[in-house]
Amino acid sequence: MNEPHVLIAGGGIGGLALALTLNQIGLRCTVFESVRELKPLGVGINIQPNAVRELYDLGIGADLLDRVGLPAREWALLGLNGREIYAEPRGTHAGYNWPQYAVHRGQFHMLLAQTFIDRAGADALQTGARVTGYEKNADGTVTALVAREGGAERVTGTLLIGADGIHSAIRAQMHPTQPPIHWGGAVMWRGVTWAKPIRTGSSFIGLGTHKHRMVIYPISHPDPQTGLSLINWIAEVTYDDPGARENIGWFRQVEIADFAHHFDGWTYDWLDVPTLIGGAEVAYENPMIDRDPVATWVDGPVALMGDAAHAMYPTGSNGASQAIIDARTLGAKLLAHGVTQAALAAYDAQLCGPVSQLILRNRRAGPFGLLNLVDDRCGGVFDDIDAVIPAKERADFMAGYKSAAGFAKDTLNAAAPTIAPGSKVARHV
């Protein structure tokens, strides 16, 4: 009998979370990553309590996460005049058993990669290796077609998991008639600036309207000498006619002067947005894009996860979190069903439908939908928010989103571990 071997296309956050999960439950896996050298690229992301729980269960606890970010204390929306629309505590401050973390995406990515290499060995993460497609074999196995600098290679395994992002070659083969990437007209400019944190000192802030806003939050603990934190910011404008902007780049570097004028005058007694933007050393532009949901993430011994399965607008701060949940759910199904196609089918049945609905909910602005309501009712400027949207309506709106995104507090706190401590799969099939 042969030892099962899972092939993973893509060494991003989702692929590495899956690799760590498979290593934890005793499964051999190989990660094929297209870039030749992993680097700490990107800016800030949030990891919700449901995903932090899974990281803790993987042995990646606060001691490690505090090196790449910090726990979030608050989530707040503010109108164009800087007045508060809605605010709530987050993570343990809200009664969750686990924190919510704001982290530097690249540093977090490198943490996952190094942890996997330390546990599984350097050969288990192969860089400069891009999976371009797959072949299903008569015996139920699958062969990954791997392109390397020195030529093509065929690697056969028990299962193949496509964690190769929004431009996934695995998804393109699985769904050859899928529509093109969807862009609704929103452009984001991202950067980081050393500055003093505001409000609670670890607040996630959405400021403005649903078509013209800033998102601001720290991704490092304050420097003990200066009191400054690395502040992640996203400046966003939505064009009514997506055709009005051409040649939108995917995370391309741009000059700050190219977009900073959109936020002239955004100065409040507690925040100076133009100064924050101008303090960045570099800025990047990218469109807010997603893909239409597909009916299934599985084709026999092949499954999709992360952005390959469900690329979504980053309005709910749950893209990376959902990729981690995908990985842990896959691990649980492999424990329950063995390293089989039945495990992939069970994973698909549990997540594909609900997460597809989350894609569409995020396309409708996700939790930032409250800004839509405020804009519709008063143009984003108000003196008394309760006169615009009653407190219960605001709270009910947020509760509905948390439930859909899988991090409703009471449900999460009461849930059993996705993977019980010490669980192992049978080593042979």
C-alpha cells in the first residue's frame, strides 16, 4: 500500500495553512509555489477570531502573532464629517475566546512558511514551481503538471488542492467557461505610514461613504521610544462607470500624488488624512475585484480553496480568514473520510454554498453596507446618527454579517475544535 501524498498548488496563506494542517494530522504534502523566492510582500490584513482559533490550534499563538501584528480592540465606522456611525469592540474585548489580529500580510506569510519548513523540511515547499493543470488518472490519483525554470514536470499524488489564487490555473481547467474577473469600479490605493494610533490605539476605522472612503488600522505594536505604530491605510474611490478608468494595475506601485487629491480636506481634530497618506514611503494601486461563485470547488481528486475557490471583495476583512477556515475544514474532512475524493466532496458540501453567498454579500459592501445606508439617508453628514439609523438597526445589520461570515460570537465560542488535539489520519491507503 502507498502512503498518501497531497499536492498543493500555491504557497500563499491558504496553501500554507493547509500544509501546516496536513503536517499536524500526519499527512505528507508538497507545496508548489510559482515565485522563486518568498518575500514579505503586501500591507495589512485582518484575521478574524474564527481563524485565530485555528492558528492557535496549529501552535501559532499570540507569542508569534505579536511579532507580525497586534490584537484589534475596536471596529468603527465614521461619516464624512468624522462623526461616529457605529463602533464595537473586537476579539477578546468583545467576549470572544480568541482575539482578532491585524497583521502585516507579508510578515505573516513568512511566519507560516518558516513554520512549515521547520516542521516538514525545506523540500516540502518547492518554489519556482507553478502548477499549470492536472490530469485525473484511472486509479483515482491525480497528476499535477508543474512548470519549472528547467522545464515541465509531472507529479502524481493522491489529491491535488488548488490554492493558486484569483488567477488559478486549477480553477480555469475545472471551470473553463467561467466569466472573467469581476470589477465593479472601486479602486484602492494602499500604503503604510509610521504614525500615532488613534481612538483605542488598535482600532479598525472605516471613514467616509461607500464610494469614497478610508480604511485605517495599526499593524504593529507602538514603538516604546516614539509611540508610533505602523499604520495600514486604504484609500478607496468607486467610479460609477468602470470604463472611466483604464489600465488599472494589480498591486502596482504608483505615485502618491496620483490619488491623494481625492482626500484633500479630510482633516479632523483627531485625524489628518492627507498627512497620513503623504507620510508613506510607497503606495500601491489595485482594483477591488472578485470572481462570480461557481457551483462546485471539486473535480474528483482535485479541490479549490482560498481565492482560487472564492475570491471576494475585501470589505469584510475575511479573505485570509476564510482561506484558513478552508484549510482546517479540509483537514477535518480528511480525518473523517480518509484521504479520498469523498473527503473533498464533504468539504465542498459544507463550504461552497455558504461562502458563495458571502462573496455576493461582500460585493454589496459587506459590513460597510452601513455606509451605504447613511449615504442614502443623509449624504454621509449628520449630527445625530440615531436620527438617521436607529441603534438596533445598526446592531442587527452587523450581527447578520458576522453570522454569514462564520464568526458569530456565541456560536464560535461554543463550537468544538475543528480538529481535535492529537488527531491523525491513517498513514496508508
